[in-house]
Amino acid sequence: MIETFHKGEIAVQQKVGEQIMASSVGRIISDKIPKRVNRFIEEQPMIIVSSTDKFDHIWTSVLFGNIGFTSVLKENTISIEKSNIYSTITDVFFDNIKEQKEIGTLFIELSTRRRFRINGTLQLTDSVIEVSVQEAYPNCPKYIQQRVVNVPKDYKQPKAVIENGTTINQQIKDWIIQSDTFFIGSKSNNNKLDASHRGGNKGFIEIIDNTLKIPDYKGNSMYNTLGNIHQNSKAGLLFIDFEKGKILQLTGKSNLLFEQNSEEDLIKTGGTGRYLLFNIKKWIKTENHHNIKWDFLSNSPFNSSF
């Protein structure tokens, strides 16, 4: 029997008056993968993963691989085949997991807006990353922009070009502001990592100096990410350029703003009056991270409410 919510999640649920709803929705959280989800997991060419480096900074990454590069071995174990990963192996994720064994994963299919989260601990061998499940549960399809992935027939490992820094330039600011999707990694005080999706209309993220101001829209009432940040301010963000095969990773610290109830703020947040403030400590930009292309189909219908 797992503990459904930790103290940080409960504190946020209580603050926004959604603890009763969270208790009901939280029944979906398990330490086992339902059999009906096995095929969904094994058919995904993309996994979002969160990890921590030796300085305890959180990084969020994306792995691409051949269909079937992830297997469900048992109801509480998944396996990721290293040889079938075809995004760059220079990603910070691969160094992080040599020492740090906690991992958050998100399996998300943008074309159908389905997603499933698995958080746990990993074991490494020469050929596989094996994850023991601590938490497994689906998420609602809200705010996911619909895209179809085009996997190349002939794949060659990309020669990644990596830049990093601590202060974002105008080029990076423009990338962030024009984004309609990003992914966030966070963790609780007991070091359990999580990986989640965030989406909105282009321009929904504001940038003030080296800080991102991100509206928090209505979700599933569980407040896993915000609950983690209530306990532990560290977080890691991932932006994917769906046209050019490059990614932007940010690590830093976050804090939460509640009860921002001006007319402008209520419009920007879809009525919640909540924001996530993320201060960038370090960034990594990777060109030629992967050679996957995406076709944009439509914005989420939930975006139309703000």
C-alpha cells in the first residue's frame, strides 16, 4: 500500500480547497502498471525523464528510440534498452543516473493526448535501464497540443552540439516565449522524482530577467508538481523544438504564487490566480539532439478558455 500524497501535496490541496477532490482522484495512483497500459507504454518512441546531478540539481530530458525500446517486464518493472535509444547519449541524464537512482518518467502520446506517469528507482546494466515502479498513474489530456511524430526509416546517431550558461540570451527567451509546450521535473523532500507536462497558447510564459512566470491552470486536483515545489524548490524544465530536433534544458529554483486575483491575472491563469515562478540557475541547449520531426495538428481545446 503506497502513501497517496505527501505533506506538500496535501498542503497545496488544502490551500486551494481541493483536498476532497484530490482524495477521490488519487485512487488512480498505484505501485503497479495496469495490464491495459502495457501496450501504450511499449508503443511510445518518446519518454520524458527527470533526474538529479551530483549537485542535486534537477534536469528534465527526453529519450527517443525505436518502437518497443521500453518494455513492461512485470507489473512493477519496466526496462529501457540502451541500444535502441537514438537520441544523443551526451544528454546530462546518462551521467546523472550513474550515481543517482531516483527517476521520474512520463509516457506521452501527443497525437492522442494520452499520458501515463511512472516514478521509481533504477538499476543499470550494460544494456538496459531497469525501473522499479513506486508510483504509476494516468493523467488527464488537458493542455496537450496535438502533434504527430514522424520517425525516420534510416536513423543515424546525431552529432550533438551543446552550449550551456547561466543567463539566458534573447534567442533563448524567444524560444521560450514562442513555446506552447514544456515539461517539468520536480521532487519531494524524500527525493521521489516526478516528470510532468505543461501546455498553453504561445506566449503563456512570461520572462522577467532570468525568471519564468508560468500560469498554473486547472488540472486534476492532485497537485503533484506544485506539492513537490512546496516542499522542495528545485525543479528542471525541458523545451523541445519540434521542428529542428533541438532541446533546451533549464535547472533552477521555483516558488508559488497564489491568490493573484486581479482581472488580468485571472484571465492569464484561466481563473486559478496561481503562478509558478522559476528562476534559472543553469541552462543547456543541445542542437542535433534527435532527428525526429513532428506535424502540428491542433491546439488543446482547453486553451480556448484563456
